[in-house]
Amino acid sequence: MIAQSRPFGQRYAFVVVAVIFFCLLIAAGLRSAPSVMMVPLEESFGWRRDVISWAASVGILLYGLTGPFAAALMERIGLRRTLLGALLVMSGSTGLSLFMTEPWHLFLTWGVFSGIGSGAVASVLGATIVNRWFKTNRGLMMGLMSASSATGMLVFLPLIASLAQSGGWKPVAVAVAIATAALIPFVLLLVPERPASIGQVRYGADADDVPPVSPASQGNFLAHTLNTLRRAAGTRVFWYLFATFFVCGFTTNGLVGTHLIAFCGDMGIGEVQAAGLLSMMGIFDLIGTTLSGWLTDRFDPRKLLGVYYAVRGLSLIYLPYSGFSATSLVIFAVLYGLDWIATVPPTLRLANEAFGDRSGPIVFGWIVAGHQVGAAAAAAFGGTMRELQGNYELAFLIAGMTGIAAACISLLINTSRPAFEPEPQAA
């Protein structure tokens, strides 16, 4: 096949990163939408808070479980096809939710289908792009793309909170469906399958660079994905990374991303003002996660993770006792925002060091699944605790303590030798 030329030479990799950045941004906006839809849905249909929380947790869980299979599917049928299919599912499911009348409709649209679709447009997509298009500067690029989830909150939450406050939940669903569909032509026109498709090599690589070929590109991608999990699960480093990322999900989009606006509402703070708080976190996470990527290229990622989780845990313990004044909420937004997704670049580096460039993205996909299992647990846990106790205080305190535990686990990770022998490359 004749390679299609593109401008900028090796720097075209940054064009690809820009498009993927916006895909990740919109997916983050979709996943954060249930947090501002919770109260309008409750008012519109009379559904209980824990029912809506469980639907959100299903979406978060499938968002994570889809990741490793999506990473393998990108190798098997192509990144472009996988990404385009995911965008269509995301747009279609949120659009169909406009016709829902029963709780199971919410579970199906915002839970099952949006979870599967957004799960293919998540951290595993960023990891695949980084490994496929970059030989150097990987930590920085992964930090930038990870920060897109924070930028998704920054761009979307004030807008959709305003839409929800003025028009209920339906304008939110319309906005997300349109924004997702608008990305499809950009992916079609601007994202080649890999550097070789445009006659280039990875950014920072020599002209004779031969990128690793994943075994998932041949044979049954489902079997390979599960086999990779089986082999990785036999190593200690996998379970340490899985456990810390479980806590990462539990303490971020699971609890704070799903319930912070509702928590603020219980304390007399309006939805738009609370969404602005999350947006402030987004600003600081854009800074913190990009900086984390730069630091990951230069320092021990285990120590970085230890600091990130400790700061996060202390921030969550502080929040219920903060008084929810303007000053205390700004302090929380800054401390918490700086490391919202800052854990992703060092975790990806540790996964690549332990499992190699060929298996690393799929193993990282399973680690991200742990993140979303934790997030789903926290989404359901927070809603259940709110119904049982009438407030969120204990839920946030428990989440803070898990952050401290994750900081300790991070220091135990050892990637000094390969976690398992790599599979032979296909001829």
C-alpha cells in the first residue's frame, strides 16, 4: 500500500495528539455529565439518588472493562475503525436517552452503551497513541492527553450545569450527543493508522526504527487480551499497580466526579457554582498532569505516585471539615486538582517498564479497568452512604484513607526486571 504523505514530517505526530486530545476531552465530558444530571433526573422522574448512582456506576465500570479489549481491538482491526465505532456508539446512546421513561433505560443508555463507547476513548487510547507515534517524550505526551479529561470538565461542566439548571437533563444529553458526533470527520481526515501509513517513523526515532508489533494484531484478539491478563495477574507488580489505580478511580471520577456537586448541594451550594469548583480543579489538573508527565520522564515514578496519592488522601479527609467556605473550597480545588489524573503518566511508565512496549498497553488497559472498578464502586458507595446516613461525610473520609494506603503501596512497586517473558512477534 502506498503511504499517504502528510505535512510536518515526524511532527505530524502532534496533529494526531491534538485530535486524540479532543476525543478524550469529549469522552470525559460524557462521563462527567451524570454528575450534573443527577438532581434534574431525580426531579423529573422521581428516581432515587442511589438508583441514578448505580446507573452511573455501570457506565464507569464498563468504561474501565472495555479498555483492554479496545486496546487489542485497535491492533486487530485498526485504531481508526475502533475509534470511529466508539464515537458512533457514544453519540447514539446519549441521543437515545432523550426517549427514556424507565430506570432501565437510564442503565442501558448512560450505563451500558455509553460506558462501552467511552471505554474505547480512554487512557488506553492515549497509551496506544503514545507507544505508536512517539519514541521519546512519552511521559509528557501521556501527561498532556491524560490532562484532557480534566479539560473535559473545564469545558463541559459549567456549560452542562447551566443547561441542566435552566432546561433539565435533556439539553445536556443533546449537547453531549452533538459534540461526540462532531469529532467523527476529524478522525476520518486527520488520524492515520500509524506513522508508516504516511511514510514516517515515530517522533524522536531514527529512520530505520521498527516499532514493536503487538501479538494482538494476529489471531483472536479476545483470547489474547484475556491471556495477557492471565500472565500479568501472575506477577506482584500488576496487583500493586491495579490496587493503586483502583484507589485512583475510587477517589476521583467515582466519588468526587459523581458526587461532589450533590455534596455541595447538600451544603447549600448551587449546581453552577459547584460545577465551577470542578472546573477550577480541571485548570489545576491540566497543569499538574502535564507537569507530572514531564517529571515522569526524569524521576522515579514510584515516588511520584507516593506523593500524589498522599496529597489526594489528605485533601479528601480535609473536605468534610472545611466548612465549605469559598476560601476552603478553593484550597481543596487547588490541592486536589493538581493530582486528579497526575497518576496516569507514572503508572503507564511502570507498566511499560514491567511488561514491555508490546504488551504494556494491553496490561495498562487492565490496570485502567481496576481504576474504573474502583470508580464504579465509589459511585455506588457514595449514593448508598448518602441514602443511609443523609450525608456524604463518611464516604469522603473513607476515600481519603484509601489514598494514604495507595501512597504506601506505590513505594513497594519493583520493575527492575521484566514481569514476564514477551511473546514472540509474528513473522
